[in-house]
Amino acid sequence: MSNKTDTALPTTEICIVADAYNRYPGEKVALTVLVNTKWRLTDPTLRVTLSRYIMVDHVGGANHNGHHPYYENGRIDRWVHTLVWGIPGNVAADTQYTYQIDGRIDPNCRDMDLGCEATFISKDGRIIAQSTIEIVVRSKGQYLKYLPAFYEQDDFMGRFLMLFESFRKPIESQIKEMDYYLDPGLAPTELLPWLATWLDLEITEAWAEDRYRELIRWAIALHQKRGTKWALQKHLEIYTGRQAIITEKRLTNFVLGDKAKLDSGVALGPGNSPHTFIVTLYLSPLDIDDEAERVRQEKIRRHTIESIIDMQKPAHTVYVLNLETVTENDRG
């Protein structure tokens, strides 16, 4: 089973599931489509595309908004048929829909993988979210091949073993797609804290999800370069989206006296101190109307930036942090 979302839009969740993923020809199958909108929509559409070998008997759901589906183009195509639910009007954020499709596997279907796809589409035709599954139709249970040949003569044994094949199907699908779970760009949101523990990272409310995914992607390189100017700049850029200006102080102040000397380790002026550096960041103002909340978020942002610097700087160094708030007009 796979789920895809248009990352250019705020996330809407969609999932299509079956009561069993292994079936004999002629057996019943029940499909459920779950949709959870994450923001306000106008006139969205749900399309459920099924193999023509899945014969639909009944369509309904706990909440299908009172709208009944119709076949796309008014007919069943040669290989697939598509059920369409139009949802007219405005759909509020965090609205949930549940659709139920009851059907049967065509008795003439033999040893095929039947695809099922649910697609949620915006008014302008963009795919907002998509989910797909496969129902495996076999005339005999595949586990029979692990048993002595005489068991194949028992039809009950084949059907009985297919129950276990169906139970294991979602697990096998997850194992097959394990690399997706380890990809910070594709892993489910709830899995990110687990991935972070592998890389000695900690999730806090200060990090937006897209920036934290980027941090996990760069974590190994940042660990390898810890203590360098590049690692500090990159880590700050991932969090703030801005390039930090880092000014290093390597020289000592020139002091008059009997032992005074001016060489490569000494500079004129009072502002020199070895093993120190200055970090300057130009950040956009937080778009928060409530004054108290804005102050709180600014403190969180500053604390997070300080934590990043403390993590990436060499242990013997000290720093000064300058945060400057600028608007787009100031930058221009």
C-alpha cells in the first residue's frame, strides 16, 4: 500500500484499505476509503479506480456527505472502472469522510493482482492526495507450496492458509517499502522522532516539519564536520532559512609595554580576543498578532539558535550572537 500527497499543498490524508488482501475468485471483498481534509476546500472530488474484476455490489459509508457516486464516463472500461464522488460547496478543515465499497472478485479472474486507487482532487484538477493497494487473487493459496503435495487436493486447506497470507500482506508491504520509512523526505511524520534518535537529534516545537526533515537529511554531514564554520552555517541555515555571517576573532589586542610586539598574532584596537567569534543573522519578523505569543516565540527562536551554536562550535570558543529583524523591503 502506498500513499502520496502533493507537497505543494497543506497535507490532506487519504487511505484505501481492504478487509483482506488475498482472495479466491468469487469471494467477497470490502474496501474502505478514509479522507481527512487538513484545510478548507471548495468542490473537491474523490475518484476510486478499481480493476474491472472487482464487481461492485454496494457503495456507502458512515459519512459520504449524502452524495452518491457515479461511474466516470457513464460506463465500465475494458480494464478498470472509476467511481466518482463530487462534494459540492465548501469543505471545512479537519473534515473526515468515510466511503465503503462492497464487491466480489469475478469468478473468471485467475492469478492476478488487482489494483485499487483512491485519488482526492481539488476543484482545479490538482491531485491533493493519493493512495493505492493491490488485492492478490489466486486460485490456490501460495503457502501450499511449503507443504507436502497432497495438501493441494484439499480445497479447505488452501482457503484456510489464505487467511494467514491476508494477515501478513500489510506487514510484507511495509517490509518491501522499508527504505521509504528511512528516507527523511518520505517517512511518516510520526516516525521522525524515531529517526532523530538514531542521529542524536531532538525534536522541539521550534522546528517546522519541513526544516526538521532537512536537518535529518543533513545530520551525518553535520556530525562529520562538527566544530567547523561550514557545519555551523549549514545548521543555522537549515533552521532559519538564512545564511549566517560568522566573523572569527583570532588575534590578541596590542598592548604597550616593555614586551610589546606587533606580529601575526597581534592586532591594533580593543576588540580582539582569540578563540571568539560573532554570529550575525538577519531574520524576518514573526507573523504573529498576539504580542505575548510573539515575544514567547522570539525567545524560543533565539534559544534554539543558541543551542545550535553550542552544539556545533568548538568547545574552547566563545561567541556573541546578533539577531537583526529585517523586512523584505529592508533586504531590497
